[in-house]
Amino acid sequence: MTPCLPDGPQARPEVEALVAYSAPLEGRRGLLRLDFNENTVGPSPKVVDAIRAIPADHYAIYPEYDGLREAVVASLGGMGLNPAHIGLFNGVDAALHAVFHAYGAPGDRLLTTSPTFGYYSPCARMQGMVIEAIPYRLPHFGFPLEEIRAALLGPGGAGEPSGDWHPPRILLICNPNNPTGSRLAPERILELAAAAPRTLVVVDELYEAFTGDSVLPPLLNRGGTDAFPAHSNLLVLRSLAKTAGLAGLRIGFAIGAPALVDRISRVTGPYDINSFAVTAARAALEDQAYVDTYVAEVLQARSWLLEQLQAAGVRHHAAGGNYLLIWPSRPAAEVEAELRQAGILVRSMAGKPLIDGSLRVSLGSREQMARFWSAYQLIEAMTISASP
Ligand SMILES: Cc1ncc(COP(=O)(O)O)c(C=O)c1O
């Protein structure tokens, strides 16, 4: 008899080398959650009513997706979109996973920026891809457009294979970028995609509602029946997690040319999105006014907090998104722990390139930001009075 291997059979080499992507997500209920850029007040009451109205016997039936793609198309408005342009996923995380699964082969290159959203790199690594991450070293963490262009288009500037050089398989742009908030004009992204037809250009627009920077309006306003005729390599990711307040239900969308959406949908299971998420998404998409009001409130709270930070002379950085970076006078992890004791969660960026020592603070309502600011001042004042 063959003896049992203590760790069971080996996984693929790429998986054996991988460290699981895990975020500290336990024990957060009841606290003020400014650590994951979620909506901080919850979804529209219409979403809650719609979920409550699901009869219990429907739990026993596999989910049905009819009408959800149409609802996404209607919510985006404009011309040139139809349901075949919309991929449905169990959160944008699942869409990202599917993109890499469908397109990334061992040795292929992912071109992206650094620091950026933490899930891109494990997705690339699990496929055995090589990661080229261009740092945000320009003043104010400006987007490194020239370096990205050079890495995308190669020595000849044509994006065509030449000698040992191959175009990147995937270019991933988080716009605005999490956590630096860096913004890139949508027109520049469209230019990059048009110049590099062999590269899949993925734009993660999770936080676009807070800036209005999206590649979709210029594509949708051109008229015609297909918004992506000249951009068959462009994929846009959107989620209902951060604005509509559905992070716990997991629902995200990938929007692009039908052939692209078809490829990434091939690597997902038939029922990966559950019935509650489908019902909630339809109700949320019908109540855009709720999302608009929430976004306006966050932007107001942002202005208020920025005034306080400026007046108090606290080093900070704010650009796009419902978050900003603050550099406390002590190690970020210590301040993070003390804020937790005060019932407030923020995210230490200790050890991250270029933003080491900072805290990422998500923005919520004006009242929530006032609570954060009082606690932060108290903790920092304690530091100042304790120093010799
Ligand atoms: C830039 C970015 N992309 C994707 C995600 C994941 O979104 P979802 O909750 O829809 O999976 C996040 C979540 O923090 C994010 O910040």
C-alpha cells in the first residue's frame, strides 16, 4: 500500500508557492468600519424590502439571472450596450480571478502599478505570470503614464513582439487607484488600449462614482450599436460593494466586447452568484438616487475632514476614491490598534512601498468622520504630551 503523504498530493507549482490572500475581516461588526472602503451606512431600504420579499421556498431553487444584465445596461444608459457586453460575477474579486484564469499563462506578463489593490498580484502568481509593477513615484502619487506606455508598447513603440520582447498579456489599471487615489483621464486609458491591441486592458473602476472618471461615457456617447468596436481588448470592472452597500452579498460586473465577456465567463461556475445578490442588485440598480445621495454625503464629509487635517497640519494625501491616507506621528500599526480600541477600524499601510507609515482611512458620513477625527486627535495628542 502506498503511504499517505502528510500534506496530501502536491498542487500546481504556482499554487504551492502562493501565500493565500487574506484580509483581516473578522470581528468587525459593531465597530465603525473605515478599513475596507465599504459603504458605511448600508444599502437602500428598497434593497432590504426586495430581499425580505423572497419567499423561503425560493431558497431551494438555483438562481435565475434573466433581466440582471438588462438592468445593468439600463443603469449605464447611453448607446451601444446590450446584455452580451455584461459579465456577472460574485464580486469584482471573482471577475479578476476569471480574467487571469482565462488569459494569464505561465511566463506571461502582468503590467500594473504599485502600490495598488492587493488581489491583482496573487491572481497573476497563481497563473505563473510575471508581474511588472510601475511605482507611483511622481509627485502626489501621479499616474506613471510615460513609464506604463513604454512598458506596454516596447522598444519599437508599436506593442508588437520583437526579438525577446513580448507585449504584456494584461495591463491592469485601477482608476482611481486604491490606496493612493491616483487618477488617470479616461481618454488616456482609451489611447493606451487602442495602441496595444494584443494586450488585454482591464480598468478597475470600483471607485469611479467618487470621481466620475470612467472610460464608459466616451464609448457610450459615440453612437452605434457596439460601444467597443475599436476597443475589443478593453474590459471595465464595476461593483455594487462600495457605493450601493452590497459588499456582503458579492456582486460585480465586467463590461466589454461580447467576445471578451464570453471568454471570462467560460471559467466561472454556472451558479456562482446567489439569488440574494441577484435580487439585491436589481433593486439597487433601480435606486440610483440612493447611491447618488450617499456619494454626495461622502464627498461632503471628505471636504470637511480635509479642512481639519490641513488646519491641524497633519500630513495626508487625498485624490480619488472614498478613502485618504494619513501619516500619524507614530508607527501606523500602533495608531491603528489604538483606534480599534476606540471602536474605529482603519488600515495600516505599514511596509507598503512609497506609503509606508500611513493609515488608509475610508470616508463615510459627516458624523462618522467627526467621530474618527475626535478619536484620532485624542490619540495623537496623547503621543505629543507623552514625548519628552
Ligand atoms: C480596487 C478594488 N477592486 C476590486 C475590489 C473587490 O471588489 P468586490 O467587493 O466587488 O469583490 C476592491 C475591494 O476592496 C478594490 O478596492
